[in-house]
Amino acid sequence: MLRIRNLKCYYGRIRAINGVSLSVRPKELIALIGANGAGKSTMLQTIAGLLPHWEGEIQLEKESLQGLKPPGIVKRGISLVPEGRMLFPPMSVLDNLKLGAYLRYRRREHSQIAEDLEMVLDLFPVLRERAKQPAGTLSGGEQQMVAIGRALMARPRLLLLDEPSMGLAPFLVRTILNILVQLREQGMTILLVEQNARAALQIADRGYVLENGRIVLDGPAADLLADQDVKRAYLGKDYREFNEGRA
Amino acid sequence: MSIWNAGEECLDLEERAQQQLERLQSTLNRAYKNVPFYRNRFQLQGIDPAQIESLGDLDSIPFTERAHLAENYPYGLFAVPLRDVVRIHTSQGTALKPTVSGYTRQDLAVWREMAARTFTAAGVSSSDILQIDLDPGLSNWGRDYKDGAEAIGAGVIPLTILPPEKQLMLLRDYRTTALVTTPSAATQFMHLLFRANLNPNALALKTLLLAGEAPDADIQAELEEQLHVKTWVHYGLSEVPGPALAFECRERSGLHVSEDHFLPEVVDAVTGEALPEGEVGELVLTTLTTRAFPLIRFRTGDRVRLLPDNCPCGRTLRRMEWLPERTDELRVIRGVKMHHQQILLLIERALGFPPKACRFFIKRQDFRDYLEVWLKVDEELFSDEVKEMERLSNRLGSGLAQELGVPVTIRFKEDISFASSGRSSGQSSRIEDLRHSPF
């Protein structure tokens, strides 16, 4: 579904992503893991059209995303759940969710939007209870649910999630990740960026390890979970040895 | 016949190209980061792995040759710390030092999977009893074959070094249904069988998996006809290390290369330039998933031709035709590769001085292939005691057999003449193949 070849992304003259190729097949859940500053969020922001300076190829269903701005990319079927949720705190939960369908209102898909809103509220029952509450008053986990729900309201074919577990208590992390599994089982294609590598790999089909803007490992998620380099670097062992290389 | 891993073996061609590019790039990044040999060579050529943007760009990267494996003995080419390595393999190599390769747990899983897919392609299943009979020089492969056969649930008789007569006894008494061996050992088996007046129908054998030597259609046909079996050819490299990175399917039209784990290229053996699909050249392999011991553009010395079009079996893995002649001076005896300079150095090490002249032959006696070494007897070698000469002959022969992993016979000669075409250095000839000679 998503095919990236030789992606290079720039912040000014600094190259943050250096020749990354990556793919997500339909109905796959892919984990992109790596240390802080490896370029994970840059990857997602580039796919979502938020960073304009990039080279290489990004294709969704064999069509290039080159030159598209964020609304165009959302129209193609890609939704981003950004790091830090980025909700509109004073607005109600319901309004935040409806904003996710902003482009669809212009296409007059009112009845389908209402159906999708019901689907989101079924997926996150707690949000139904808090529908009229300002989003800023919700707990971190609930806010993350709003952020995911908002992305789903665009009816994406590919869901990008940037650090959905950030700042959440462990039991809430499990809740959020279980919802991703549920979405994948319903046929959603997901690219998940996570610092919580173990949690991400436990639910993913495949994974990529990004380091200094380059992919250094990829494979089935179970293999990566068992890989000694991954264990040392991202699952809590000998970070320094991995990062400085052995040579 | 079924396919072991249809998801990978039948992957859509566009997906395959994407998968190979991704795996190639991450392999290059890992090798650059973790293996000084590769990093230095890339830097000398001014290559950053990020410059490799397509599979076609690979030809800008220098080749890895067998000599590099010896130069980096033992662990110089490992890309992971030793504590991540769970198995270390030694193959005799083609120089004085052996070739050492390592596996992580994931690497072992990959080889298990590859061996399993080759067995499945040959129709071997959990209802088979599979016997592995390879010479000591191919013992690495024996372990991988064992793992793969266990993965499909077959009953395995693992590689055990036994004389051919004993192997034949196991074959008959254990009701072996599938046998992994080299074509030359299989031929020897066949003749021993007839000599022992055993009817092939008395055996349960139905599948013969031939590894280690390029296929010979006549020999395959004879084995199939005489033993009432189906033969299946496997291609492997002891250096990579692994036995069955390309295999025949039911269509018997070339060998499928496990392209999800290896990237094949065919190059002109002289110029090193990439050849178009369909042309005969030297096979060059790059590992795509290997963690411990990545090889980048490894020159195999094997002559192959990549075949166009998809195979009717449904696999999209490209097929290659494996041709018998090699592009280098290595010779293969019972699946084991060797070079005349390597044998010369081993003799020099055993004697303590370089021999004046010697010749090397591959011969066949009693249906058994072996290496025969002729050594010129001079003042340094000569002893007027026969026993002393016999002792020297036995010591040299057993030492060489141990190093090379094949049977060796030593002959002392008063004079050694070289055919002009056979001579390749001051005191030795290339290895001459007399297996098909009437003498």
C-alpha cells in the first residue's frame, strides 16, 4: 500500500533521513522504532506532507505523493495521529472528532460521517460519556483516544501514529495498543512509530529499526524482538555499545 | 507439490523488488557500521551506502573474494559481537586458513526455513525418513539440512561419518525415503548397491537430493533410472554458509534462488561487469538477511545463467541454470572446493619445505572420487627405508585429507613432467580431472 524508496528529508541543510526505503502492505501493522533523534517522527511528518523538503519516492497505492500538501494527502487516505495528540483543548470531544472529517463535510458525506462518529464512539465508549466535555480536561489516555478517533474520522486507508504511548501509564499504553490491534483486525493498515519498542514490536507484523536517519535492521517483529542488537539498543541493554558501534 | 512459505516464495514481483531494495540497504548500512573491512573498502571507493538507490547501483560496490575471507580470519567479517553468535562454522576454505562464519539465532532460523522450503519443493514431508550423507568437508551443510528437515517434521538420520557400506546399510535397514548427498557419492552408492546384489526396489528410497556439485544430466538420468528415484538439485555455498540457497521445483527447469535472502547477480568473470539476464557468467551473491556474517557481492566462481519468465510452479523466485565448468581454478571433489595453491601450501607446511615438483589429480577408484598427489622425490624427501617413505606418505595423505575433507592418496615419483597447459606455477600444476579418463 505504502511504498517509500530512497527517502531523504532535510531541515534546512541538515539531512535528517538518509536514503530510507520502507513499505507497508495492506492490513499490516508496521512498527518503526529507533532512539530519540533517529528520524522516526520526521518520516511520519514527511509522509503526512508536513515537511516539504524531501527527495525520493513516496507512493500510496502506486500513486506518488510528491507535491501534495497535507489536505491532499488526507484526501488520498492517510491520517496522522501526531505526537503529543495536538487536540484543540477548549473544544468539546465531539467537535475535536468532527474536525477529523473536515474535508468530508465539504464533500457532503454527512450521513457517512455520522456513521463513522458512531463507530469511533463504539470503539472508545468512554468518549461517548465525555462527548461534550472540553478535550483539554480529559486524561492523557482519553486524549490519545480522541486523537486516534479524530484520525479515523477521515476514513483513512493508512493510519500513521507518532508515539501514541508517550506520557501514558502502562495500563493505558496497553489499552491504546489493544485498540490498534483491534483496528488492524478490522482491516486497517497502520504505520506505528514508537519509542516503546517492545510494546510496538509485540503487536506489529514487521518492524524497521531506524538509526541516524538510516534503516539498519528490518524483519518480522518477532525476529526483531529476539535480536540482541535491538535488545541492547531499545529494550534496555547496553545502549552505548550499540550506538557507538563496535569497530 | 506444496510450497513451504507461499507468502515469500510467491511474492508479487514489484513487492519482491521493494523487499530486496530495503533489505540490501539495511545490510549495507549494518556492514558499513559494524565491519571495518567493508567500511574501509566503501570509503576507499568513496561510497556511502545511501548512494545505493536501486539494485542496479550495486555494481559500484567492490567484490568480496575468497581471499578476503582468509585475510579476515577468524572473526574479521562478523557484523555482530561474538556473544550474539550461537554457532560458528569452519569450512576448509581455499587457502591455508579456514573460512569461519557465524550464525545468530535469527540466521539459524533463516537457514532452517530455506532448507525446509527446498525439502518441500522436492516433496519431502513429515512422512519421510531423511538421511544425510555428505563428506566431512560439507559437514556445515549437514547441520542446516538436519534443522530444515526437522522443521518439516521429517525423521532425520543426521550426518554421521561412516563408510559407504555402512551408509548403505542404514539406507536399507532404516527404510530411508529421502537421501541428501553429492552426485558423486550417489553414484558410488548406486554401484555399491548393485555390487551387493541389492535390488533398488528393496529400498524405500524415492527422493535423492543432490548438493555440492553442478548437475550432470546424464548422471541424474542414470541415478533416476537405476535407483527408481527422483533427483533434485540444490545449490549452496560453504562460505555463505548454507546448503540450499537455490533449489529445483517440480518443473525441473532451473533452480529457484531464495531471493528474499540472497541477491544474485551474473557478471563477466574477466571484466566483472554485470551481464544482461540470460547470459552465462559468474554468479555473485549478496546476503540480504544475514546478521552475523553478511557477504556483499561475493564472487562464487560458479557459472550460471539467470532464466527469464516465471516458473509454472507459482514461485516468483528467479531461476538459474547451474553450469558445470567454473570461472576460477577451484576444483570440486565430492562437493568440496579446493585450489592447487592451497594444496601446495599444505604440503609445504607438512614437509617444512616446498616440494620440488608435484601434480594433482582428481581420480575415481571403486566409484569413489579422491585426490591424488604426485610428489617428486628429491634428496630432501628420499629415504632408503621403505617404511620411512610409507610413513611419510601416510602422514601427508591423512593430514591433507583432514584439512581438505576428502580422501587423498600420495604417490612419490622420480620425475614429474608437466603438460604445458596444465602447469600454473613453478612447481605444481592445476588440479587435473581424470575421473572420466580411461587411465
